[in-house]
Amino acid sequence: TFYAGTVSGDGSYEQLSGETIVDEYFHTGEALFRGGVVSGNGILSGPIAQIDIAATLSPGQSAGQLTFSGDLVMNGTLRAEIADSENFDSIVVGGTLTLGSTSVLDISLLGGFDPDSAMSFDLVQSDHIIGTFGSVVMPSSLSGRFHLVQLVDYSGTTDVLRLVATVPEPSSALMLFSGLGLFLLRRRRMAQ
């Protein structure tokens, strides 16, 4: 375990296994996480960070937020814990977030929390997001009730990946009968 309180350097940082905890400020030229876990509530500063397929990004120490000042290439797992409507894991990327086909969003609920349909959770914020998670894993209590949406800000300030409640679509039969009823009502009024 490498505890990065306040660390600054311009060289590259590479992790093959173990854990790096970023709880204050960690500046490096390039951060490569090939395996193990990167976690914490601090800022990882540098032009680019990469989370490879064998590595896990786990913001906070339980629920919290980890910030990347530059770009982030995500090919591994983002573990997002949700404790309640105010306390949940998130990442902020100051540059471009690139999601590879092997990237996984792994959502878990803490302490028996069961969100209601009025809640939403901004799990990722980035200047720009390229791609989508290769897979999203969530507890069965959320599956079918919640889904991930990408909110794109075309002015170029912040894109967001938000976990939101699924709104069921009206059945096509209901829409057909509603439309038919309105048509008949209009036709009747025109005949009078």
C-alpha cells in the first residue's frame, strides 16, 4: 500500500499490484495502474492516468470522490459505492475520460440502502466522455429499476454519467387506444 498524502514529481508512476491511496494531492507525469487498486478522496494531478483491465478505481475510503486533473483512460473497473442520497462514490476528470470496451462499472449499495425512484447519482463528471462502459454490474435490487445515462454538454464544459430511475414506457396498446380515442373525439366534433 502506497499512501500518497502530498506527493509531487514529474516522472511516471506505475503500479502493478497493491493499493495506492490518494487522500490529498498526488502529482506525477503519467500514472499507470496496471493492477491493484487506486482509491482515496484526493486529487491525482498529471496529464494522463490509465486504469488497465486488471486494476480497480475505487473512489473514497468507502463513499467519496477522487479527482483526476488531466485525462483518464479507463479499461479496468470503477467501483461505485452508494451509501445514501448524499454519500456515494464519484470521479471527476478534468480532461477527457476514455472508456474502453473492457471497462466495468461495478455499483454496490452500502448498509442496506435502497434508493427510491426520485433519486439520481452523478457517478462520473468529465470535460468530455468518449465511449461507454463495456459492462455495468449492479445489485439485483437496482437492476431493471435504475440505469446509467450520459448527459452531454455540447458547450464543452462537463459531461456526466448519472444513475437514474428507469421510467417505464407506456404500452403501445395504451398509446394506440389513446390516439384512436382522440381521433374519434375530433371527428365527432367536426361532424357537429
